[in-house]
Amino acid sequence: MQTILTAQQMRLADEHTISQRSISSLTLMEEASRAFVNAFLACEADKKVSIHVFAGQGNNGGDGLAIARLLQAEGYPGLQVSIAAFTGRQSADFSVNLARLKEAGIEPVWITVPGRVPDSSAVVIDALFGSGLNRPLDENYNRLAAQINHMGARVYAVDVPSGLASERPFPGEYNGVRALRTFTFQRPKRSFFLPESAAAQQAFEVLDIGLDERFIESQHSDMVLLEPEDMRSLLRPRKPFSHKGTYGHALLVAGSPATMGAALLAAKGCLNAGAGLTTLAIPASGLTALNTALPEVMALPEAEMANAAGLARFSVLAAGPGLGTDESAAAKVNLLLTTGRPLLLDADALNILADRQWLDRLPCGSVLTPHMKEFDRLFGPATDWNERLENALGQATARKITIVLKNQYTFVVPPGGRAFVNPTGDPAMAQGGMGDVLTGILAALLAQGYAADDACKIGCYIHGAAGMRLASQQFVVSASAVAAEIPAVLKHCLLN
Ligand SMILES: NC(=O)C1=CN([C@@H]2O[C@H](COP(=O)(O)OP(=O)(O)OC[C@H]3O[C@@H](n4cnc5c(N)ncnc54)[C@H](O)[C@@H]3O)[C@@H](O)[C@H]2O)[C@@H](O)CC1
Ligand SMILES: [K+]
């Protein structure tokens, strides 16, 4: 796991590293700039490309000037450097790098009043502001950013796209530089995981600049990034002499006559993520489809969904995919709530909770898997994703539940004030049924005895990893293909 730092904590990590390694901040800046240049070389190998570096006067600008000098030494002749100096003072390391730039024979252009910038460059390096940005861009910088965006160049941002705040995007429409790619130092910034950052960058890559990892990991943070190694330590291998009873019995209450596919997808996810037994509670009209498509899965006769005592034999109770929100669906959710046992609820089960105001009946230890709209219906509207995430952090702790807030980067939010960011997934997975498969996977992991937070971390990770594996070969990835890929992904996560 990687702790995601605030801008202030990042500064402390810089200072700590500088004193611990007995190096100057200038040396660290040079190392960061070298790391940027190495990553840049991999993307822009043609040395004849025209490059325009836009630098501010802080340390991000200092990086920009060092990068320009290093790129010239790498043999890129077509370099221009512009320094935006509408306001503000030069940082000490900026000043030294300005002198070094001039020594290297590069004379920068100073932009002190708004005007037209030359727009012929194929590549822009954006080093106006980095993690020091602490207020929205004013009109001058906004205009410059608009001109850069208008150039149609391939924009590489240094550390942070200029205009994007590191912790949480500023309210309102994004008015900064729009980067193709950000090369960010040591850690992704917290705002990169919030969907509003899509306006500022298409992708980011993290560069190790040698900051002290022990110091970074000792910092308190409300956001932690999951990594492949976490799966290896969380996942448990199948045991010798084990049998189907060892791995739990999941009940999935799902499906309606028109949406039986959702129930089947959830059941397929559950089977493939290793539940010992999977039982589906579906309307009778779905039985033929179930027996044909998934012969391993059992069906619970509808009459048994009226008796809470009969549910005691299941090790996990899950509901939602394709369930509908009518009276009979609500009666099933009501029955599950009366058991007083932790529940796994998704999709329509969440809508039922919201519509009937049953949220306060939810037992501690439950897991909810809403996407944005479902979350807002349950917990109230939010003006932006940061507010929504903070609400999720508060709700999970207050209600002692785990909220899986789904998005490109899904947030697993257990009680305790930390959101675990899932890094896996691919746009090829943007298709109906994905959430149903995730619910089945989570049910299987809970049935196998994983704690709710661990089940959600593993489940989200392997679900996205399955999609990524398939997307490396395919344009689009279906939900049933993701479910089918899960056993191989689990094996890979355990072994690697
Ligand atoms: N501290 C270090 O040792 C290192 C810092 N590095 C670089 O330093 C950057 C951070 O540098 P700084 O802290 O100097 O900050 P920036 O260079 O991001 O910004 C410079 C200054 O601009 C001012 N400012 C903030 N918002 C503004 C706005 N909207 N309009 C006008 N002025 C505004 C602030 O006073 C800020 O300090 C990182 O992003 C990274 O690129 C790297 O060189 C690695 C090492
Ligand atoms: K920048």
C-alpha cells in the first residue's frame, strides 16, 4: 500500500530526505528533473521535435528550467523556454537554475503581461505550478493556460498539471493546463483519483525521485493506494484436505423476470471467486436459464425467502443485482434486514434502502457497493467528488460499515477514516453487468471468511485486474468474460 500525501506532507518528505541524505534541495531538484527527462525520452524519442517549456518562478518552474537544460544536453535542439512572471517571487532553486540555463546558452522569454504566445511547438512542458498551487489561477494565468491548451501540442506536466490543486480540485470548471500526461514525483497526488482531474490530465505516471519511503509511510493520510503486493499478503491459498464446506455458502438474492442476467452474472462472479457453494434466490421464471447457464449454482425456492430462520445456513447474505424495487423485492430486502446479520447490498437493494429510508436498519459490518448516483440517493447529494468521498469516510465510520464507492478508481471505505484506492480497471470494462459480477466476487470472498475490508480490497482489485488482462487483447470486455477470468487472476495474484 502507498500512503497518498498532502502537498504539505510532500514538502516535509522533501525536507526530511534532504537532511537525511545530506543533499541540497538543488540536488533533489536536479534528480527530479533527470527522472522527468528519462520518462520524457521514452515518450518523445524523436529529437527533432519542437519543445516549448513554460515555467513559473517557484520550484516547479525551477524543475522546468532544469528539464530544459537537460533536454538540450540530450540533443533536442528545438527548445524554447518562457517564464510566466505575472506575480510572485523567484524561489532560490529557481534562481540558480535560471543562471544554469543561461550558462547553457538558453535565453528564456519573460511573460510579464498577457499576450500571445508562439504556438508552433509540437510539445509543451508545463512547469508553471506544481504542488505549491494554493488558490485558483487568476485571469492572467488562466489566459496563458488557455493559450497553451489552444496550441494543440502534446502537453507533459511536471508533477501536477498547472491549475489542478494537489489535494482536491478547486470548485467550478477547471481553468488550467490540460496535460496529455503528467510525470508526478514519488506519489500520485490525492486529486488525481477524483474524477474532476480528468479535465486536467489524460494519464499520469509516478517517478521515484528517492524521497524517504519510511518517512512517507509514517504520515497519516485519509487515502491509501492498493498495490499488487497487497494482494499477495491478503489472499489465502486453498488449504489441504479442504472441501466445499471450507469456503462458505453464499446466498445471492437477485434478478427479476426481466433482469435475470444480472443475477446470473453475480452468481458467475461468486462461483469463480471461490465460494464453496453458491445459491441464487431468483423468481421461478429464471430457473431454466440458471440450470442451463450455471449448473454449479443452486436455487432457493421462493417460499424460503419468507423465513429469516431458514437463512441461517448461509455464510453470507447478498442482495441487489437486477432485483427491481417493487414490493416483492423490498420484502426480500426487509427479510434480510430482520436477520440482523451483516449484509452485502448492491444496485436495487441500495435503491430500496434509500426509497424506504431503511439505512438506519443496516447492521454493523455490512458492505454497500454504490456507484455515484446510488451513493447520493442514500447519503445525500454532493457538490463534488471530494465532498462525496469525505461523506463516505464519515458514514462508514459512524455506521461501522464498508462502502465501496465505484468509479474509475473505486474507493474502498471501511470504518476508520481511510479510503483504499483501487488502481485496477480499464475503460474497455465500461459495460453493463460489471457491478453484478463485482457483487458476486465480494460475496464469495466474504463467504470464505475474509473480513469485510479485506474482501472489498481483494474483490475490487481482482475484478479490475481481470478486465485489464482481457483489455490488453480486446477492445471491449464483457462482464461474463471478466467473471470467467477471475480464477486465473487469483492464481496470478497469489503467485506473483
Ligand atoms: N521541495 C523540493 O525539494 C522539491 C520540489 N520539487 C518541485 O517543487 C514543486 C513545488 O514547488 P513550490 O512549493 O515552490 O510551488 P510551485 O512552484 O507549485 O508554486 C510556486 C508558488 O506560487 C504561488 N502560488 C500558488 N498558487 C498560485 C496562483 N494561483 N497564482 C499565482 N501564484 C500562486 C505560491 O506562493 C507557490 O509557492 C513541486 O511540484 C515539484 O515540481 C521538485 O523539484 C522535487 C524537490
Ligand atoms: K506543472
